[in-house]
Amino acid sequence: MHPFSYTRVSDTREALAAGSRGARYIAGGTTLVDLMRETVERPETLVDISGLPLREVTATERGGLRIGALVTMSQAAADRKVRTLYPVVSEALELSASAQLRNMATIGGNIMQRTRCTYFRDVTAACNKREPGSGCAAREGFNRMHAILGTSDSCVATHPSDVAVAFAALEATVHLLGPDGERTVPFADFLLRPGNTPDREQALRQGVLITAVEIPALPRPLRSGYLKVRDRQSYEFALTSAAVALHVRGGVIREAKVAAGGVGTVPWKLPAVEQHLIGERPSEALWAAAAAKAADGARSLQHNRFKPQLLNRTVERQLRIVGENA
């Protein structure tokens, strides 16, 4: 590990001042500390923001939810409002990492976490995300876990977060605080596809703080859930996953929110699936027909050619599970 300085701050003004001088923010540290140990990240200064007042889950005036950036994964998963209004979020959190990590990791840190691509974490391997212009070893290497959607010639790494898939499905927004004040960014625009600049992962300038993630109010009754398919039952990243929320009234699907994980360079919203569902009556045939559109545009690699079919099956299964209870 390379030398670095460490300081704690007690208010956002101090945090922003330190961030503007190039310091890196740390709270739970469950990702950043690992990357520092592996010398993938080499910050000169860490600013501990764990003492900032960003630890509340509150209902918004319009009936949505605002989750503070420093709420831990376990706190958010256990919160009664989250479990009642948006089970897809609590389920995604509970299927993430381990209990110990969920007790430390924060919501803000979770959506900021970097890829689990083994080539990114191996400093001897070519990785455009870690060292722009060096190449992408994963394209010709072992790429079973890698992305099939949103890839580029520069990067095929997946985004590892589960709860980010739920946020993408629900069309959440990210609240930011910087030197110029507060602003919000749609979740769909917050995490960036790699394109030719895979090292730029978020629409976030240096020194800007994430203060909250807000889930909008959606029509009621709303049924939702998260399905994660992986090689083993616990402490494993997704091969595929599906976040689904359905509003059914009068026997007809009026609203559908669907996104996939484990297959995209960012959590992958599935508008073609959603559009196929809206206005239709739930049925086995509908779930299959809608899910068949999930892998549209997929570009498989040598070792992940199974993923398009697995994605379709994952989405179909979760549509059925949620739809049966809607």
C-alpha cells in the first residue's frame, strides 16, 4: 500500500473543501480499501465522511423514498418503508455481498463501486479502465463473467452492484452536492457506458458528494422483486439478474419497470420488455414474449455466449414471480 494521509470531517462544507483539493471520500471503505491494497487505487488523501448527517431514509412529499448516501446496505434493506414500498430494493441488497460487508458498505459507496473484472484488479494486465490506452485483456482472455450489453472495443467489464439494478429499474435519481450547490442526476445518466473512456465511470466531478438516492412515487398497488442468478448461493456476483416492478389494475398491466444486472457495463434498463408488457393481461405467453426481447443488441464474447439465453430466462422467471402476485 502506498503512503496516504487521512482525515475526518464533521460537516459537508469541510468535505467539499477537501474534495476540491483532490482528496478521495471514504465511508465504509469496503471497496476503496481493497483497491488500495491491490495498488489499483493510489489516493494521496482520504477524507472520512462517515460522520456526515446522511443516514436517514425518508418519505418524499409525493410518496417516493429518499435514501441517504451513508445509510448502510443492511439498514436500507431492513427499513420498513423500503421493504413495504419497494421490496425489489431490499431484496437486491440482501442478495449482495456478505452480512459483514452489508453492515459496513453504504448506499452511496455501493453505486460508486468499481468493476470486479479480474483484469482490472491485476495491475500487470492491460486494462483501459485502470490505465487508459493500455488495452483490454478481458476481450481475448477469460471473459465468462463479462458484459454482453453496452460494451465497446475499450471495455467489456460489468457493473457489480445489485441495488443499482433496482434503482435503474425504478428510475431513481441521484442527489449531488458540490461547490456550485445541489443538483440531481437521473440514475440512467449517473453511471456511464465505457465507450472510448472506460476510466470515466460516473457523471461526477471531483469533490462532489453523493447525498442521497431518491426513488420516485409509482402507481399503487406495486409488486416488485429481484432475482439473482449466480454460480453459488452466497457471496457471489451475478451472472444475470432481473429487477421487476409491475402495477396491475383491472387485470391489465398499467406500468412496468424492468432492468437487468450481470450482463451490462452499467445496470441495464429494458424498455423493449417494459413496452411489450404495458396494456396487456398477465399470462405465461406474455412473460415469455416480453422476456425474449431482454437480450436485444447483445454482443457475446468467447466464454459468455450462454448469457443472452440465460438473461431471457432470468427475466421471464422474475416476470412470472412478480406477475403472479400482482
